[in-house]
Amino acid sequence: MLSFAVFFPISAGLLLFLVPEKQRKLRCCLTELTALLTSALVFYLIMQHPGTTETLFPVVQNLVLTFSLDGAGTVFAGLAAFLWPIATLYGFEYMRHEGREQAFFALYIVSYGVTLGIALAGNLVTMYIFYELLSLSTLPLVMHSSSPGAVRAGRSYMAYTFGGAALALIGVVPVIAWGGGNFVSGGVLDVGLFELHPVLMQMLFLCMALGFGVKAAIVPFHNWLPEAAVAPTPVTALLHAAAVVKAGAFAVIRVCYYTFGRQNIFGTPAQLVLICLSALTILYGALRAVREHHLKRRLAWSTVSNLSYIIFSAALLTPDGLSGAMAHLVFHAIIKITLFFCAGAILVQTGKTQIESMRGLREQMPLVCGIYAVAALALAGTPFLPIFLSKWMIGNAALAVWPTGLIGLSAMLVSAVLCAVYVLYPVFFMVFRRQDTPAEAGARDPGLCMKISMGILILVIVLSGLYSNQLLTFITVHAQI
């Protein structure tokens, strides 16, 4: 069943290439149906078959393709299963003005299956294979418009992600040779290896953490993410704010807690390096977001910063750090995809991309501006909204790792102020500034598909803050499995 959840959307996505371009209604129905069926299967497996493991076939000799539904995989797979049908529905309306929908939705569904392959991977070789496949399946989506900017973004994306995979491979090969590569809470490598070869093991750890961390846009491997904002909004919203980048952060979590083992890296120079780089990324991404006036690129720089909250929390190498990382992975994904959806709706309805040009937009698009305002307050860390809780968890975990945790905690505090500035600044123009020119003809809230998608997400954001105890209990319990 686990393998079917992975390969069904991949196969269905490839078959969508056979649907004629003119058969738009048929293609949309089949695309949404595939996404919904896959998500239903994932939720069924989460509720009825936790802990299931499936071993398929050897890839090469003793390298076996294995899927497993452990605690961390449950959280990430559940996140993808919730977001994909919503993002697909949003994409139907958005892609009308982009064109070439056949290839787009085919690869969009293929990417869903590949992302589930990463979430449900039971060992290192399976995760690495699907990590590479995710780069291949999303590269055409980044370059969808074929404009010079999209081509440049695609080249940058390809260079960074394939380069990161090559860096990670330096550690993947010996880890599989020495420990087998299966994901086990506490790690799979013998403690004697760290006692005999401490420098070598720490170097291998950093190669894997930073290599997989390229998809999480950790400094100095971050430039590809803001450049990818040129892609259609359904891509930047889901693949580059929730799936691709979260796959990178999730892979780092796998490396820290399920491969090397937190007890083997805790207190070493390798841990300090990862904490310092994540703290630097938190600050740098926030500073660049404040300076950026293109709305989608500002949100992309915000993602660079917030992703390293997850990396920093994971690098603390404590159970509380793991819980904080998984909570922020979920909450940031839901909030950031909502903000990207609002930016995409504004682009489609008005053609506006610069924040200063959006003054008084609430008069024509009250729903979109209202949803953006609530999501912006959530991202800024407003109490009773979800990211406040995950940041609080990360801060408490950082205080327990003294004094190295203070490095990232200091970066978080500065970033929190900058986040309030860069995410609420557009609200000031949209809601509180009056238009200097008459309203554009035809500028209004988007159609039903976009409204439903954004409405569901903003409702979930509010409910996640009001009923946080149940959700945080679920995430914390599964993070420790």
C-alpha cells in the first residue's frame, strides 16, 4: 500500500500527457481526482497502518528500495497529502493565463508521488533516489514560461540541487556501507566509528546535512530559491514553499536523528557549524526580504529565513529540538502557501508584482487582502496563531542547549522583528493606503477555485492556532517515534 501511494500519482501523472491539450475539463477532473485519491490513501495509511514497512526490490546488489511509515514520515506525508489537492484546485484557475497546462499538471502530479517517496522512504538509498527525482520532475515546472528569467532560474536550480545531491552522496555511500542506511531513531552507525574516526565522521555528517540542505536554501546554497519565484505561483507556493524546500529540511532531520544519531554529533564542531550556518541564514534571509519590493521574491527570501528555523532546531540534536523542527515545518508550510496564493491572485487579477503598486487594493480585492493580512499576522508570530507556537518551542529547545543554542536564538529574536516588518509592510499598502489613481477596470477578487483554496487554508491557520494542543501533541508524539 505504501508503494502504491507513491507510484500511483507518478503513473497517473505520466498518463496525463496523453490527454489532448484541448480536453481541459477532462484533464482537470483527472488531475484533481488523482490528487484526492492519493491523499485519501495516505490519510488511511496514517490512521490504520502506522509503522508499516514495505521492501520492494534491490536497486543495485544490496541497495533495496524500501518504504516505511514512521513518525517523522507520517507528519511530512500528511502535510503533502493535505496541501496537494488544495494547490491543484488553485492551479486550475491560475494556469489559464500561463498556458501549456497539459505538461504542467502532468508533472505537478508526478511531483506529488515523488514527494511522498521522500516522506515514506525507509532507508537512505530510497530517499536519495526520490530526492534526485524531485529535482528532475520540478525543473520543467520552474522553467515553465520559457522566458529568459525562467531559463536562468532553471539553470541555477539545476546547478544547486544537483550539486547538493553530489555533496550528499559523499556521505551516503560510506554510511550505507558501514550502517546499512535504514532509518532508525537514534541512528544506524556504530558509536565506535565516531570514537575511532571523529573528524571523518563529522565531515561526512556535514557533507550530507549541507548537501541535502541545498533544497532548504541554507547559506551559501540559497540563491536558487528567490530566483525560482519567476515560476508560476502554484509552483512557488507548493513546490518551493512547502514540498521541495521542506523535503530538504526533512532530509536534514533524517540525517541528524535517524542516520548519524543525535548522541554521536551533539557537542561536536560539526554541530556548531550547522547551528552557525542556520543562524546566519535566518538573519540573511530576513534582511534580504526587508529590502525586496517584488512581493513573490520577498516571500521567497522569507522562506530562506524560515527554513533555517527548522535546520537550527534540528541541529540542536535534542528531542525538543526535533519536535520544534517538525512543528515549524508544518505551520510554516500552511502559512507560506497561503501568502503565495494571495500574491498569485493579485498577479493574475491586476498584473501587479511590486508592493508599492498595491496601495488601496482592498477596494477591489477585499477577500484576498483580508486573507493575506491574517496569514501575514500568523507568519509574524502573533500569539494564538500557529507559528508563534513553533517558534516558542524552538526557543525553549535552544535555551536548553547552552551556550551554542544562544547563537540561533539571538538570530531568531532579530529575525522576528524583521519578519514583522517585511510581511506586514504589504498590508499597510493594501489596506491602509488610498489609491492615487482610479481603480483598474476588472480588478476584483479571483474566481471560485482560488477562493475555495485560500478559504480552506486561512480557516486551517486560524483553527491551528485556536486548537493547537491537539495538533502539537500529534506532531510531538510522532516526532519522537
